Amino acid sequence: MDRRTVLRATVAGGAAAFAGSLWSGAASAAPAQPGVGPYGPLGAADANGIQLPAGFASRVIARSRQVVPGTSYAWHDAPDGGACFTAGTGWIYVSNSEISTTGGASAVRFRADGTIASAYRILSNTNRNCAGGATPWGTWLSCEEVSRGYVYETYPQGGTAAVRRAAMGRFNHEAAAADPDRKVIYLTEDESNGCFYRFRPTVWGDLSSGTLEVLVAGTATSGPVSWARVPDPDGYPTSTRQQVSGAKRFNGGEGCWYADGTCWFTTKGDNRVWAYDAVAQRIDLAYDDSLVTGGTAPLTGVDNITGSTRGDLYVAEDGGNMEINMITPEGVVTPFLRINGQSSSEICGPAFSPDGSRFYFSSQRGTSGSSSGGITYEVRGPFR
């Protein structure tokens, strides 16, 4: 990705792009191992029950069924996948709602100083909106985590109705990641025998039509791969994952993040972080908890994933010990934060503000363990 493309993607989509050569050759190296991170150990829990490295601080942005501070809008239940987008001199954080039949997505708009300007609904009456992904043209792809679920293209700025993008396939959608270099959207599938897909729009920037493809490879965890067209993206009567012979199986596809020629995606069933090298067209393991040597694996319950401008991956846990772990370009995996007293929840929606100075995430069920107890947080500190 050239520098102009990096800047364009960052400004338009609000997604922090990786620094050019930081991961060069790392995707095909040995999976990450525990070590000391760039920010040092976690400190004692703060008033919000969050342990952070020295110099970092958290605040609560919103709570499910409560009015977002400074607005008249009540935050949705079960906050899940999220992303940030540039909005004038400020920015917007969007968040899905993983609720059956009425899920959808909401947004919080921030002023340049970080105060909340407004909050509002951008998608309504859809089904178990789990994760998704930002596009370079500034929309949010909200994905339904149900059999033959849809992808909805939503508009974080508000004022424009969301659009169902049926051409992107009907399956148990999880996350999406845009690759502006190859002009495709990568998609994960939350099934124990799920697949990894890419959607090639007929016209880049218009998701109304295109070709859905599935990754084809052997059973090895690394090596070259290819892509094959899915004959019937509608997935009925034969599901999309069963239509192509040789489609590679992944155990519970979750988060998805693209930067600098690599799409990183996670699988919860085997606690892995995968790296698809789109230039060389091969896959490798960036992390596998079963391959950790010399101690206990710090990252389990692998789920949502995002990246920073420095090239660090941030991977949230569904379960585990409620941490967000970093995986550095040097191949070190280390805790960045831990939430205490919320063991019946999961961490969702990690995302950086467009300038990389603030970090957002949610605890889907909070301290109550119920979808009505979700909490959305912001962290500030000396991010590298």
C-alpha cells in the first residue's frame, strides 16, 4: 500500500493503517510468543475495574439502556463489533447490537476535544449484528451472525438509510475487512467448519453487485492458497461453505483486519490468529495458543481484532480472563488491558480513533452478565 493510499484509507474509513515495513516477513515467521510488551505490566484496576499499563486511563462512554451522556439517546443492548470514522474535526464510533431480530447498530459522535456531541441509530430491526468492518469510503458493514445472514452497508454520519448487500453472500457472517489494493472485501464465517471469503465488487465502492469467492487450500496451517467462485451466494438450498470442493475450513471465524498487504483474521474454536498474505497469496499462523512455549498462553477466547498505526494488533477475548492482548510486529503477545468482575461477558468492538490517540471497546454484558448490561469504554494514553 503506498503512502497516499494509507492516508486515504485512514481519513475516509477511520481505520488506522499499519506502518509500511513493520510486518515485512513476519506473517510467515513462527507464531507469536509471550513477552514483555512496549507499555510494561498491567497496573491495579481503576475505578471502572480495568487494569491498564502506567500512563493509560479509561472512561465509560455508554451503558446499555441508559442515555449516552450529553445526549437523549439510550445505548443499545449487547454492544459488539465497532469502528471509528472521521467526522469533521471530530470522529464517530459505531457499534453493533448482537440482539435477535432487533439488533442493528448505533453511533456516538465526538467533538475534537473528545466530548460527546450526539448519539443515534444507524441500523434497525436486523438480526444478531455481531462484527463487521469499515470501508475506505466511510461506511460501516454490519454483519448478521445467523444462518443465511446478510451484510448491511450503513452510514455512520447518519441521515442515510442502511442498504442490504445481498451480493456479499448469505451465511453466518462475522467480520469484514476492506482491501483497497486488490479492491476486495474479506469476510469471516462463524461456523465450526466455516470458510474465509472475499467479495469482488463489480465497481469498487459499490457493493450492489460482484463476485463472492471462497479460499481454497489444503489442510496445512500454512502455505499457498487460491480462490474459487461461490456458485450461489444466496446459500439455499446448499450453504455457501458447502458449494466449493477444497474450500479450506476454519473453526469459528471471528475478527478480521486488513493492512499493508495482509488480512489478519481470528478463529475462536482453536484460539488462532491467521495472516493471509494477499501479495504472495498464502496463509500462515500469527498466533496459536497451543504453540505457546515456556508458560501459559496469555491470549485465549480469541475474538475481535484491530490494528494500530504502529503495526500492533489488538485482539479481544470472548471469555479467557477478559483481556485485550497485543501482538507486536516483533512477534510478542502481551496483555494490554484486563477487565475485572465481568467474567460472564466478552470484549467486543476494539477500534482506534482516526488519529490513533483513543481506543474504544465494549464489554457486551458488563457486570450483570446480561445483554442489557453492556458497557462501552474509551482508553487514552501514550500509544506508540
